[in-house]
Amino acid sequence: MTPLPDMRLLDTTSVTVLRPVENGTDEYGNPVTNIERENVTGVLPEPGGTTSMTETDREHGVTVDMVFHWPKGYGKPLKGCTVEHDGRAYRVIGDPQTYAGTNTPGPFDMTVNTARGEG
């Protein structure tokens, strides 16, 4: 019997999440923040379009440079994080939330909008 061809329609990739984690305070009482790095596989990247430039619901005219479709079951918050992909850093916009399980039959359950972090 001949094996079935690979029916995967979407090629996913790995990204690195940089998560700021408060680790106490310094001698002046200011919070000390460390950056934790986490590799996440099965992410689908999508270049952002120019349509977000005219949307009125974007705070201070923030444009979406890249959208990442996150794999089901990740379960960690991404608010305040940065996503590294293809040698570039993207700042997560807002506080992405997962879709209701009954509404997501495929492998992804969260859309993460990001803006390019320059400098």
C-alpha cells in the first residue's frame, strides 16, 4: 500500500518568547526584571498588512507588523512579551486571549498581533 502524501497545508515555525519576570527590587526599591527565553514550536507567522494603519481601535496609531497564530494548548500569557522570529524582535500588542475551544477546529487557538521593535 502506498503511503498518503503529506497533507499539511501550513508550514509552521519556531519562535522565541522573551518574557520579562520581576525578580525582587534593587537597593532603591525599584523592581529588578530578568528576561526569560522560551522556544515555542508550531507557530504560524503572517506578515501584517497596511490595513491596521487606518483602524481607529489601534492605540496611538500602532501598526501590526506581524501576526502569529499560536498553537493550541500553550496556555501562558503573552502580555508584555517580545517574540523573536527570523532574526527580528516583535513586541506583543495588548493581551492576546485564546478563542473558545468549540470555535477552533484547527491547530491554532490564539492570534498574537505584534509591532516591530526598533532600538
